[in-house]
Amino acid sequence: MRDELRVSPDRPADLPNRPTDLKFGGDDKDAGKAFVKTLYPRLFELQRRLWGEDARSVLLVLQGMDAAGKDGAIRNLARGLNPQGTHVAGFRAPSGEERDHDYLWRIHDECPRRGELGIFNRSHYEDVGIVRVLNLVPEDRWRKRYRHIREFERMLSDEGTTIVKVWLHVSKEEQKARFQSRLDDPTKRWKFNPDDLESRARWDDYMAAYTEALDETSTDYAPWYVVPTDRKWARDVALATLLIETLEEMDPQYPPEVEGLDDIVIE
């Protein structure tokens, strides 16, 4: 699946023309949800080996438009993970203290430790996405950030972090339906922000910004994957599969046991 969804460094991301409604794991919701459950035991075992090895880490970066399903993706993925070895960080508008530092300062502080699987809900890519669209910093400044980010991620990779970056690709029509669902359900209205409509009105600007960001920063050591997310079960299958394939390639191992354990008898 990684090859199917990957943004190759030599091929444009072309987000506006990528599909948002592919089916993974079955032709309907029930089949897809049943299939993803079969993936969780393997994911759990591989993560447990990563935790036991305590030598490397994995960072899953989730980025996408509003209502692309980042929260739901993390919630469902957590069913196949050990919380003890998982670190989730969400990035909203920077605080005053964070604005007093460089834009990567708060990101680096949340990167996973050795043995951990880290998940970013939004990330440093806000600083070449929303920052660009809303003109929060001059163009000659944010354009330099592509190089900063490539070098930052190269450093993480060199130090033992395997990076999996995922663009959760939702259609404008599905976003509309999800926004309306939040408005229609009193228990979900807290998730709706009227400012989201301003972002929706600038959909094409955001697509252009993130398409360029993916083009500029999908590398061999930190590739981007575009995961269709109009069908939530297909999104969950894709994410679990991407992590399983990544961990299987890493092949983490439990540390060697202490010698002489066979002779020990617990009294």
C-alpha cells in the first residue's frame, strides 16, 4: 500500500486530482470495519517490539483540511496500540511562549522518544500551509521553511526516527456533509468553529499551498502518503496498513534475554 499512496519525490502530488473515496478493506462500511480489526493484533505486536527494543522510534504525522478525520483516525488507530508506548501531540495556534521561539521549537519538543510511536495531529506543516494562505509571515520567509523542514526531518531520521507523513484527503463535498453533521448534532456542535467556513471559502488556496508543501518535502527519508478519507473505514485500513508495513520493514527486535534465566526457579 505504501507504493500506491506514496508521493514520489520525482512526481507531483497533484492533490486536486487525487481520489478521495477509494475503498480499502471491503466494499462497504461493515466489511471495512471488520477487516481493520484483523490488522490490530499485528500492529500491537510490532509496536510492542519497538517499545521493547528501545532503540528507534516512529513518527506518524497527520495533516489535512478541517473535518478530514484526524481525531477519528487517531481514536480508531489507538485500538491497535499500547498507550504506554504511544505519544500523541496536537498542534493548535501557537501560544505566546511558542511564538517567542522559532516555529520548530514546539515541534521538536513533542517528537517521540526511543521506543515510542508518536502521532502528530497537525504539525509543522501548518507553518507552510495556513501561515502561507493567511499571509502570517512574508513569502520570502515561509519559502525558506521547506528547506528547514527537510533538514529537520533528515536529522530526526539520522537519529533513529522513522517518519510517516499522511495527508488525509477529503473532498469538498464530504467536508460539507461533515460540517453539517456537526451542526445538526447538539453533542458535536462544540467541534464546529465558524472560522472553518473561512478556510472552506479558500479551499483552492489551501490545496495549492499543501500541494506545494508535499512536493517540496516528500523525501526518501520522510515520505508523504495521500490517504483517501471520504470513507472512514478505508482511511483506518490504510493507516493501520501503512504503519504495519513501516514497522515490518524496520523489524524491531526484543532485547536479548539475560543469561541464566533457565536456571531460575521462583520460590
